[in-house]
Amino acid sequence: MSKESVTTMNGFEVIDFHVHIYPQTPLSEPLAPIRKQLTEWFRPFSKIQHKALSLVHKIPSSLRSISDEISIPFLVPHLLIESDVFDLEREMQKESVSQAVVVAHPPLISNDFIFYESKRIQGLIPAVFIDPDTMKSSSDLDAFYNRGIRLFKINPQQSGVPVDAPFYKDFLSYLNNKKAVLLIHTGALSSHFFRLPNSGRIKEYETWFRDYPDIHFIAAHMNLHEPQDAIQMAQKYINLSLLTSWQSATVLKQAIESLGSDKILFASDWPLLGENIHTQKERLWSLYKSGTLTEDGLRAILSGNAKKLLK
């Protein structure tokens, strides 16, 4: 499939429900022309890497810790050439993305930083990270909620606080009362970069889905290496949706056939690795062309489902 056929999806609005932006460095602007050129040069290599990563879940679980430890560092170098808000704005224009949910990731990407950038750049929607290192109680969320923020994210795998810790119960009760949207990083990654790798497994959160029915939970990355668990959980709980990021066309086909299109949202996890937005659009477009997705189904995944949650 040619790149043009995907980029010019005429009439198909795209909302990316999971991206990151990193603060600029003193060299960001002086090196902008060079970084832009390097981004173009690296696009073919990024496509190869995406293809390789889509096969990682086929590696035996006994070898997963080795493959995770090796593959995760490959995600980082691309951030040197494409990662700030102006890079994202350029990529959104290129890929016809109208809006993007920008997710905080302390300490590198603070909540205040993404809030500021989202106010400054049209089309960006902030998602506040619930951080056990800096937040003491749910009252800490009032300042963000009063500023109009309705999207939040939790990542116990990164934070190092177990899923069943009292800390989360306070925040979950708060979000349940607010009928908020909560993104959860799902997918166990066996790497020293994460404090509690097993807390990434979506099965760890089943009591949350059951006990807090007024929160709309969104499983970022569709549980990575174990997407079937995410699909089964989404079949069971009406208040759970899945993001497309990092999943292959084969997995996305399985999710669509099991769930329909109403519980799946487009997401890329830009800028890790590069070409994220285009790659996920390409995978969905291939399912539309093959008949797995109807036009209405494609529109729902690309933007329609996101619009319902962002109202």
C-alpha cells in the first residue's frame, strides 16, 4: 500500500488517543532543520522496527524478559530527533490528525507541562498522570479538574505502587464520582525500566473495572504481549475500551471480530520509534480494504469513539 493512500484518507477524521511530548532542549530549535531531515531518513527504518515489534508477542514467555530488555532501548534514540510539541504538530498535519491526547509521564513530562502545551497548541488534549511520588490524596486532582481536565492516567508498573494499594482506592472513588476517563498502561514488560512489571497485566485490574462502573477505563496498548486477555476483559466489562497502539493488523482484526468497533480507539504512542501514527493508520486501513472493517466501523475507531468520551 502506498503511503499516499493512507495519508489522504479523505473524509476520515483521526483522533490519536495516546501521544507524548517532551520538553525542548537548548539545541532543539537550532538543530530543527537537521532533526527534520533525520526524521525523514529514519522513516523506512522505523517501519521495519514496527514490523519486528509486532511479532514480539510470539516469543515464548520464558524468553520474554530477554527480548523486552533488548527491545525497549531501541524505542529511545528516536526521541533525539522527534519528540517535542512542534514535531507532534508537524506530524499531526502530515497524517491529518485533528486532535491528540497528550499524556503526562513524570518526571520527564510533568502534568503542568502538558497542560501548558495543550493550551498553547490547538488540538491537544491533556491527560494528567496520577503520580504516587507527588500526590498524597485525590484532593490533589481538584486543581486539574477545575481547569477542565477530564482525562487521567495511572501506571502502577512504572510508579511501583501495587494495584491493590490503598493509595489508588481514594483516587478511584474520586474519579468514579466524577464519571471520569482513566487510561491504564497495560502489558507486562520485563525490564529494569519498570518497578513492578507484573502490574502491567490487565487481569490485575479486574476488580477496578467491576467496583468502579462509572469510570470509563481505557487499556493503553491493549495489554501488549497478551492482547487476548485485554479483548476478553473488554467483552466482560462495558466500561472498558482498548487502544490500538503497538498492536499488529492481525491482533486488531481479532479485537474487531470479538468486540466490534465501538470499544476500540485509535492510538499511536507517538513519538517512540517513529512512524507510529502512520503505521497504525496503515494497519486499520488494510482491515477496511479487506472488509474486516466497514466504513462506519473505521470512522468509529479513528475518531467517533474518542469524540463520545471527550464530550
